[in-house]
Amino acid sequence: MDRDVVRELYDREMRQGARADGPGVRVERVGAVVRQTGGRDDWNGVLWSDLDDATADAAIAAQIRHFGGADRAFEWKLYAHDRPGDLGERLRAAGFAPEPEETLMVAHVADLDTAVEPPRGIRLLPVTDAAGVERVVDVHERAFGDDGTALRHRLLTQLAEGPDTVVAVVAMDGDRPVSAARMELPPGAPFAGLWGGGTVPEWRGRGIYRALVAFRARIAAGRGYRYLQVDASSLSRPILRRLGFVPLTTTTPYVYRA
């Protein structure tokens, strides 16, 4: 994989040319910024920018006014190669709080092993209804310690209004959900995105995450996607490397709360 070429493709298709990630949200380019705006439980934020020393501070202030006027917390998704080089410092000075750094990792779908089975005693259950969404939310809250309200809203809306744009799956230990993940399938894009991938503590390190990646990779291959993309945490990064994912750059979510 030519990392520079794939990173440029990712920037062009998934950031500059971003598609709305669900019903009821809009993506717009305003000057040198591409942003998504939705409701309180949607993802709101800046996906791409092309700024310099002379334009960065004004662009930051404009986004605060835009999202603040709608009383929305929002995220500026900053990549290591974004300009200017001190954009992160400017965001912090404007009141943004950085969250843990992630690594943008990509794999050719055709190169992935999709024949991986879950560990003994675990079955993978596709999510197709509200009951399945509640299992995903339950895992999310136990695995990450986060409130699952926004995730519930997003999955229910996507399944009802755009079922071809999302795949979600739960790993079940008997009747108990122990791991869950989802995949975003932007229409016409070369990249499908892997998200979630949370496992409750007592089931970590047993191969469930790898099985969930293979499950989603099979679906992505069947739908004609060329690449899989992950914003990998420090925990998932080593696993993804072993599976064939390549790091392209790092990304840091900067969050502004009104």
C-alpha cells in the first residue's frame, strides 16, 4: 500500500467530499471548512479544513458561532498533517479540549482474512431491530463507561431510514451481549468505516474483536468497498496491525462544549 496515495484519497473522498453519516444531518463546505451539522444526538463537527496562519483563528471562531448558535457541542477532527502546524494549540486556546489521540488505519478489503470464527461459546448476532440496538448500547456503556443515548439515537435512525448505510453486530455469550461493533457504509465511497468494537472486560483478549472485524469485512467485500478504515485506539492498534491494517496518520478529536 502506498500510504501517501491512500491518505490523499481518504482526505479527498471522506473528508473534503464527506457524505452525511445519517438521516437528518447535513454536510456543507463553508470557505475552507467542511462540517456536519445535525441534532443534539447526532455527530456535529469539522471534518476537514485547509487553513493557514492568517485564516485559522477566524475559521475557528466561525465554527464556534455556528454550532454555539444551535447550542451544540461539537468536535474538530484534527489530523496530524492538517495545516497550520499549530492548529491544535489554536483550538485549545479557543476553548476546545483534546481527547485521546487515535491512529487512522486502513486495509485493502481483499487482503483481509474473512474466515475468522468467534471463540467457542460466542455467536454473532446481526442487529436489525430496537432490541438489537439495546444490546449494542448495553455493551457500549459497559465497555467504555459512556452514556449510550447518542449511539441509540443514531442506530435506530439509520436502521429505520438508511438501513443500507450501516451494519451492526453483537457477540452473545448465551443471552448476554459481551461485545458489539458497527460499520458505516457511505454510498459511492471507496472506504467503509469500522466503529465501536467494544468488548466487556471479562471477555477481552479472547479473539472476539478479530471475529467482528472479519464479519464486517465480508460484508464490505460483498458490497464492493475497496478499503476498510478505523480510527484505532491504543488498545485496538496492535490487533489491527496483526490483521493487516496500515497506519496512515494520527487524529485527535478536539471537543468544544458550549
